[in-house]
Amino acid sequence: MGVVYHANYFIWFEIGRVELLRQLGFDYKEMELADDCHLPVVEAQCRYRASARYDDEIVIETRVTGMRSFMMKFGYRVLREADSLLLAEGETVHVVCDRTMTKKAMPAKYGDAIRASMQAGGETLS
């Protein structure tokens, strides 16, 4: 059919999320290893607007849309680079927890930087 498989959008959301954290100065692997801070997905949704085709170059816009001490929400927009056509929009919800999957508060060094980014209207393009 020449169109991208629908589940790939969730992979693109993860790429955008990891890149946003990187642009904020965090390495997700380091968050897990050094600070025992994990962000498992507990909810995910995607609304498909147009089909991405094989070989389309895409842009993933990612931003934090909500944050509490134990929870984060990320919002995503996937666009075709050539014409900025909106291909999909989505959101993921994450619970902050330790390696045993016990809920915990977001460590301050991450929470403070993420809140500052939210106030500045920050988002990343991948």
C-alpha cells in the first residue's frame, strides 16, 4: 500500500520524547541508572490525520503538556517535512517510578528543568 504502518507513530513518539529530554540536558539511560527514575507509558493515543508514505522525511514536534510530581504527559505532532502536512497528533502519559515500578516523585533536577521548559513553551523538533 506504500503507507507507513500505524504502530510506527508510537516509535516516533518515543524518539521525540528521548530527544526532548536530551535537549533539556538529560540522558534517559542515565536517569534510569544513576537516579532510579523510570517513565513507563501508562496511556498512549494517536489521531491519524494523513498517511505518511515510505521515504517521507518527517518532523516530530514534542512537548511536555502536563506534569505533577508522579506523572508526566507528552504531546506530539508528526509532520511531513516537505510540505509541513500534519500526519498525526498524539499524547502519552507516564508515571514516574523506580526500578521496582513503585511510584515516586520526579527528582528535582529533572522536574525543575522540565517545568522551566514548559513555562518557556519549549518543544523539540526531531
